Amino acid sequence: MKRNVSVLGDRKFDVVVIGAGIHGATIALEAVKAGFSVALLEKGDFGHSTSANSLKIIHGGIRYLQHGDLKRMRESILSRRSMMQFAPHLVKPLACLMPTYGHGLKGREMMRLAFGIYDLVAWDKNVGLSTENRLSLGKSIDLGEVKWAVPGVAEKGLTGGAVWYDALAENTERLVLEYIKEAVRYGAVAVNYTEVVDIETDNGKVTAVVAEDLLENGDKTRISCDKVINAAGPWLATLMGDSSDLGAQKWATAINIVVKKQLFKKYAVGLEGYTSFVDKDALIKRGKRLFFFVPWRHKYTMVGTTYSAYQGKADEFALSREELQKFLDDINKVYPDGDLSLDDISFYHAGLLPMDEAGNSEEDSVQLDKSSKIIEHKASDQLEGVYSIKGVKYTTAPVIALDMVKILCKNDTQDSRSCGSYVTRPPLNVDLGPLIQKLGDEYPRIKLYLEKAYGTDWRSVVKYLVKGIDSPLEAPLWLSVEPPMLEAELEYFIHDEMAVSLSDVIFRRSNIGAAEEPDATVLRKIAGVMARELDWSEKDILAQMSRVKQKFALL
Ligand SMILES: Cc1cc2nc3c(=O)[nH]c(=O)nc-3n(C[C@H](O)[C@H](O)[C@H](O)COP(=O)(O)OP(=O)(O)OC[C@H]3O[C@@H](n4cnc5c(N)ncnc54)[C@H](O)[C@@H]3O)c2cc1C
């Protein structure tokens, strides 16, 4: 996958997708698979915004049982399955536990009933999944196991625990990239650091978009197209102007933290908050918001998610230390044994999500929009060929993408399309013998590591390993040992995955900066290789390093 802005102006596209978060990425893939020619344009790096900030749980929708919302449950079940099929190396089963209290709504009996119903609705949740990715049925566990799994759990009225199985996208950033790479194999053109600044119309019908190449001093390209899908996340209203209802949309801040403590080992644990939370749509109101503690990369715990109303513009969004402290105080109330302080926070996720204003009257009751929505601007703004995606959940993006493409197909007037043909990954035409001989026992370990990170793409990274071994300069094998990163991976990110900045590599292509601030020596080493490949000066290196460090300035 190479960055090539010049091809955008040379031809007409059926569909231009604005924004390469999880919604833009999945829509680009489904549209190109359906035979549309597609350009996917992203003003930052692929998946850099809300989609990089999720708690990474791919929900199967059990919570919607509370709302009696079968449709949302089925959407979540099918989407989760679709993600687990698409990237089995990145989306893995997650065992979740919630302590049960008394014998009423929060009791074991009620949870057992809920699991019974859920398992019926989710009868096909494992169809097509590999054995190690199949999700077991929900169950209840006894008091002893809950006390072992959640040391210090509030014991008054505790009757046991409810266990269910969801999924965790171990790397949401790479998952977005996987969808984009697959779309490109089908013939889509995807470009990062390219901002759509205008949508052109003729007689109320879209004819083109104008995009600025942010890496080339804002060079502008006019891209002809029939349809525009605005999947710009918190920037949804920016291009649509005042005429659109989107301008009135309110947004909520959502925050997770990552702490350098492994609070719970076996399960992700859901614990109830203390302040009242009125879920206005729930048939069965539990009255408190859940805090979720997710074991993360062996030595960390991710905790989320807290919401508050946001007043500013998307471009001005920034988190404060006070907001982190407030969230931390809430977590300490919910789980005092965690005894967390600001020093324990090694990373955080923060983003903006569409808020449902009508549900925000009570304390701690910021309510998000119920489900993701496709807006046809022909109906709302007399603008033909333009659609907006208001995405509330990472999980349901594949189902929304299919719905979007169904609408495209229904409204399509063209008789025939010149569908691109799928370009399979080129075979690895290299002799692995010398590499295997040179690496010895390390080879199987590296192979396993690469398979886990890149799935079937692992061979594309091996190509650079072989090159490194052949190189007269004898490149070092590992740039970082923990978290691991091979020099070959870095070359792959730059040459095959459009990484153009140190932040792209640290936060989205590799695992180096996903949980805590990278070691300065490692950062310098990585920046040094990038300088060699991308012709950076010493000044560039320092600027790139400082941008990475900026992300941790609050901590
Ligand atoms: C803290 C937090 C926790 C969450 N936890 C979960 C969870 O556990 N499970 C779950 O399912 N969901 C979760 N979510 C929700 C989920 O992350 C979002 O719903 C989803 O990522 C939104 O994706 P998107 O593609 O709509 O938006 P984004 O990811 O924001 O993508 C929009 C993209 O459009 C680009 N863009 C904007 N304007 C332009 C332009 N003019 N030209 C080109 N590009 C443009 C932006 O740069 C951006 O990359 C969480 C969210 C947050 C913030």
C-alpha cells in the first residue's frame, strides 16, 4: 500500500469516503467489494482519532437485553462475529465477570436468566470462527471464585458472579488498517494526511470533492465522484455547513485510562459506580453506570469509560489533568483496593461521541446516541449523493458498512461498473533458508510473533527481514525488545503501510506507545532508522520525538 495522491485527480470515483476511522475503513471495503470505485481520504493518519481511543471491547450486545432491543443485540452479535472472522489474530475472546448481589435485578438468578435468553438470540455467534476464537456460553460462578478473582470486592450481599464472553480488539488501530489494506487489495485508493476541504455540487447533486495534501504544503486536488460518504467522526458537521442538522449535534467526552497495575488477572471485571445513572431507554433500570476493568498486555489494566458533556469544537478537544483526576477518584471509590494515583496512569484514551441530549437530566447521566445512524442528505438537505455516518460504537461498524452499501446499491443508476479485480498478496519469492539458518532457534519465535501481529500478512514483513540479513551493513534485528519491534517491521510500516511520522509508528503501526511512554533510547533508535528511510534532518528527528512525548505531557 503506497501513498499516491496524484492518482486521485486523474479519474472519476463512484464513491469518495471522508475519514478513515473504523466506519470509513469498513465502508470503503464493503463499497469496493460491491463493485464501486472508491477513494478513502483521511486528514490525519489512518484510525488516529476516536477509533484509536476505544476501550477495545467488541461488544456482543448483552447489555441491550436491558432495553429489550433485539435489533441492536443482533447487530452487535453479527458485527462481533464479522470482526473475529476478518482479523482472527487481532480480535480475541474476552472473559468478563460481574459480581452479583442479592436475589433481585442484580442477583445471580436474574443474570442466569439473562444469559439463557442471550445465548438463544446469539445462537450463531460462533459460525465460521476458528476453534480458539469461539465464545463459550455465559455462566455463574460461586462466591469463593469471585473473591479470588476480584480481591477486595464489596462483600455485603455478594452472592457470586456472572461470567460472559465478549471480544477484545487487541489492537484497534491495526484493525482499522487491516480493513483499509483489504479495501486497497480490492482496488480502492486510500490516502492519509489528505483533508477534504470542500464538496462541490451541481444542481443539488454532488460532482466532486476538493482535497488538500497536508504533506505537500496543502496542494489541492479536485476529485470527481458521484457519491460522498462523510465518515468524519467528531468533524461530521464541518463540511456539511449550517444547512445540515448535524450542526446541532452535541458531543460527549469519553475517557479511559491505562494503569501500570494488573488489578485482575483472569477476567475483565465490571463494577458498579456510586452515583446514580438513569438510562432512559432501559426497560430494566440498574441505576448505576458500570466501570469496566480490562486486563491489558499482561501488566496493565484499562479502565473505562466515563462520559461528560463537551461544549467546544472538535479541533479544540484536549483532556485536562483535572478530568483524569476526577475519573481516578471515581475509580478509587468503586474499587478502593486498586489504590490508584495519577502516577499509576501510563496512558489514556479520550475522544468525542455523539450525545443524546434528551437523556441528560440526572447526575452522571450523560447518555450517548442509542445507535449509529446513516443520514441521507438528499432527504434532509436536498443534497443528492451525500451521506453521513454518525458512529457510536466501534463494534457495529461492519454492519453499518453493509447497510450503507445496500443504500448505495439501491440508489445506483449506473447499469454496469468496471469493478476492480482483487490483487492477492504477492507470493514471497525469497529463499528463507539463509534466514532460518542465521536466526536458528529465534526463527520460530519471530515467526509466531509476526503471525500474532499481522496474521496472514506476516510474510510481507519477512521480506524485510531477509533484506536485512542480506544487507552488507548487518542491520540490527530488534529495535526494541519489550514491547518488541523488529527493524524489519519498521521498514514494512514505512514502505507498505504509509507510516510517515514517528507518531504513526509509535501509536498506530506498532505496540511501542500503546500503553506507556516509550523509552527515550528506543524512540531515538526508531527515529534514526526513519531519518535514514525518509531523509529527515536532526531537527526533524527532534521535532518528531517531541510530538510523541507530547502525548504523555499530562501524565
Ligand atoms: C474512550 C472511548 C471508549 C470507547 N470504547 C468503545 C468500546 O469499548 N467498544 C466500542 O465498540 N466502541 C467504543 N467507543 C466508540 C468508538 O471508538 C467510536 O464509536 C468509533 O471509533 C467511531 O469511529 P468513526 O470512524 O465514526 O470516527 P473516527 O475514528 O473519529 O474517524 C473519523 C475520521 O475522519 C477524519 N476526518 C475528519 N474530517 C476529515 C476531512 N475533512 N477530511 C479527511 N478526513 C477527515 C478524522 O481525522 C478521523 O480519523 C469508545 C470511544 C471512546 C472515545
